[in-house]
Amino acid sequence: MPEISRDEVAHLARLARLDLTEDELEHYAEQLGVILGAVQRVSEVAASDVEPMSHPVAISNVFRTDQRVPGLSAEQALAAAPAVEQDRFRVPRILDEE
Amino acid sequence: MHDKTALDLAAGIAAGDFSAREVTTAFLDRIAATDGELNAFLLVDTAGALAAADSVDADRAEGRPLGPLAGVPVAIKDVLATEGLATTCGSRILEGWVPPYDATVTRNLREAGAVIIGKTNMDEFAMGSSTENSAFGPTRNPWDTGLIPGGSSGGSAVAVAARQAPLSLGSDTGGSIRQPAAMCGVVGVKPTYGGVSRYGLVAMASSLDQVGPFATTVADAALLHSVIAGHDPHDSTSLDAPVPPVLQAAQNADIRGMRIGVVKQLAGEGFQAEVRAHFDRSLELLAGAGAEIVEVDCPHFEHALAAYYLIMPSECSSNLAKFDAMRYGLRVGDDGNNSVEQVMGLTREAGFGPEVKRRIMLGTYALSSGYYDAFYGQAQKVRTLIARDFAEAFAEADVLATPTAPTTAFPIGEKVDDPLSMYLQDIATIPANLAGVPGMSLPVGLDEKGLPVGLQFMAPALADDRLYTAGAALEALTGWEARP
């Protein structure tokens, strides 16, 4: 079974933007180890010469004609926003102070 | 009134035997009487439903043409966008979000004259097999309210099983329509991938998700399927192909000469004895009606669950990155000091439940550098092998048959903290999602506790009509009439 440490879980949580609690880090370290141990069975399948399948439908680019169609108004788009300022989405600071 | 099929309700309204308002009122009353206990609905749109019903009655009075679902109430899983009606996906992170647009299937329903009666409960973001992962409390199985209804579309399955609505829509990523259909004794169909538009379906795993119908009969499921199916330019994975003739197929239950393949890997071990007994009895009935039962070998199916639990979380972790607290939904910790990344982390921590976090973490792991090839890459190759198994099986059989789920419904709380045991619920349903082929579950009997047992048919891509032929035949042969 692959060991997955609490620190690795904390790293994954940072990547996934999940501010997990200490208890959650412990709990997920244990559970993810068990789940990964089970799904690791895929590595037993001999498939080195098999093409990977990302999708059931073989899709290439799907184009439409370049026609103007109505979209959402600014009012509609902002209606569900957590914070609005000057007809725009207001977001927390993105840059550091200095 | 609430005991009638959707086909009978539509015909009765068209003939003037009763009004759309009478029908809608009967189902609203039924919901009011039963949903305090069942919790199948997250939202009941009484005013909107009555207005839609009145509009159908006015159309009929004026002699205007009526759509195929005119006046028929339909419940919609809360993962599908409904303009002007809150859509939560069973999550705190979307609580109170009112979509500014309709999903294509929602629009299809409105255009067919359907009465949208409400939004149904579900596992958060469709992640689960029991509807216990809803942020708004579990849905209860009407056959025994101490038991789970299956999931993730548990609310939609219960709404139909308890006759709160004659029809409902669900979504199925690894069995989320078929497994709750089995647990609740109703018919549930996952169409061919790309057969029904995903526009406005909040994505869980985009290469696996598909919207489909719940109904009490195979013919009713075909009616709803025919309304939602078809090409949609808003969904780039939507197939530009004719809709399979599902309505005709459901009327023509002639299975003489049909080759029904029993998947060797999904017919024995791991299935509850009574589930197997009902499966075997169903095969005997089908053989008696002239079908040819053959055994097919799908050796890679035993790795389907493992491949699925790498591919699905990988797609989840990517899809759910959009819930970043910036443009809609919950925002936590925006105090003027926290950075944008801190606000995202605090919001996602507060807004997502345990199973959603688990899958995001699993997917983030499987996609991270150093593990990608061994996990996600290898799972995609196994997916190819599973699709090949299907291709070979369908050379020998017209449809495949398996039990839908390994067990009948289990107690609320039994598996919710044991992810691996919960994941096993989907062992027979996952292969169809991986390959993109259609599947149907229909009820075939009751176990010794009086709980429904489901059987699954699967067909090649775009041969959804075969499900309905086989399903209608088996429905007639079992004479299924039980209800909670």
C-alpha cells in the first residue's frame, strides 16, 4: 500500500486550495493511502502498447459559424457575484503589499 | 392521479379527461404529504409549476398544439441549471445560486410542455452512491425510510418511486442513475455518451457524465429520453447523429432471436444471493421468450473500478477548480487582509463536504508530476482495454445483462465513512461510463426484506433502442407491479 504522509496531504491541499484542518490532514492521509492502495491495481495490467483513451467520443475541433449571438448582460453576470464594485467582480487582493 | 403513468397523464390531458392543473395539484399534494419524511426535494416550485400547468390548459382550450409532455410534472436533479430556480448541486458552496440560464435538457422539457415541479436532492456534486453526501440532509428510501435510496441521483429516484412525480431527470457518471433506480424499484437509463446534451449540467467528470431519465415504466422512460436526446451545438461532445428510436423500441418488446450476453466477470462473486437469484430467473424468462443467452468474457472489467477511481477524481479536481469564490457562490474570509488564494482556500474548505474534498485530493495526486503516468496515464490505457472488451462482447451479443448493483438498499450511515466499500456499489455500472455505451436498470423482483432488485442491460453506443426492447420485454415477463 502506498504510504502517503501528512505533509504530502498538506501539499496536495495547498495545490487544490483547500484549507484543511489538522484533523482532516490526518484523516485524509490514512484514507488516501487505502484508496490509492486499491486503485494501484491498474498498474498490474499489461498495457504498454495500448493507446490511452481520454474520451469515449473521438473529438477533433468543433467549429460553429462566426455569428453574433446575445450573451448575458453585465447585470445578469454579476447577479450572483459575492461582491461587486463599479459593475465588476470585486476580488480580494492579488498582489502582496510590498 | 399520482398512480398514472406519464403516457396516460399526457394522453388524459390532451383528451380533456382532466386538466394539467389537476394533475400538477395532485403531485404537489403528494409531495407535501410525503417529502417531510423522504427529503427527495431541495426545492418545490409550486407557483412555477401551477403557472406552467395553466399555460398548458390555456393552449388546449385555444386549440394550440400540445408537446409530448404537455402538463406532465417532471422533477429535475439539482445538478442541472434551471433559469430563475436555485441550483445547489447539494453543496453549501452553491447555496442560493440562481442560474441565469437553462440547461439544454431543461429547455427541452419546457418546449415539450412539461411542468417542472422541483429540484431533487443528490450527493454533493453527484459524488456518492447513497445521497448521504448532500449538504442538505440524506434522502430516505420509500421502501424503508431507514435505508439509503442509492445515489447520487437519490432524490430523483425517490421522487418517481414514491409517486411524487411521474418522471425525473438524473445524471450518471459511474452508475448514479442506474444504481438508485435499482435501490428504489424504478427504471433508470444512462444514454449513450453524447446522446443527451451536457450543456448546463454542472460537470463532475466530463468524459463520463450523462443525463438520463427515471420513470416507473420502460415506456415512460423512453418518452422522457426522446424529449431530451439529440444534437446540441452548445455541447461540443454532443453527437450529431439521429436519436435512436427508443419510443418505438419500448412498444415493440419482441426479443425473439435477440442475443443477450451475460458478462462472466459480473455474474457471480460479490453479489448478494437474492440479487443473483433474481438475475438468473430473469435470464430464464428472457430465454423462454425466445432470446438467446450467451456468455461473454470481459477480462478487463475487473480493473474498471480502479481505473474509474483514478480517471473520475482527476476530472473532478480539474472541473471543481472553477469554484474559486470569485464570480458566484460562497465567499469566506474576504476581510480585506486575506489574499485571493487564502480566500479560495477558506471558501473551498467551508463550502465542500468530505467526499468532494477526498476526490479533489485524490485527483490532484493522480495528476501530479511523478505520479501522472503510473496513475492517470495507466488508467486511460485500461479504459481503452475496457472499451475493446465491449467491442468484442457486442460482436457476440446484441445487449449485455448484469445485476445493476451488488446489494439491495442498505442502512443510512452504514458505509458513509468507508469509501472503498461505498465505491463497490458501482462495480457493474462503471464499465458503461468508461466506454460511453448506454445502460438501463429496471426492477425485476424483491429480496426477502421486500426491497427491490435491479437488472442492468447495456447496448452498443447509439443503440439505446435495444435497451428499451429488452427492457420492455423483461418488464412484461416479470409482471413487475410492486411499489413502496
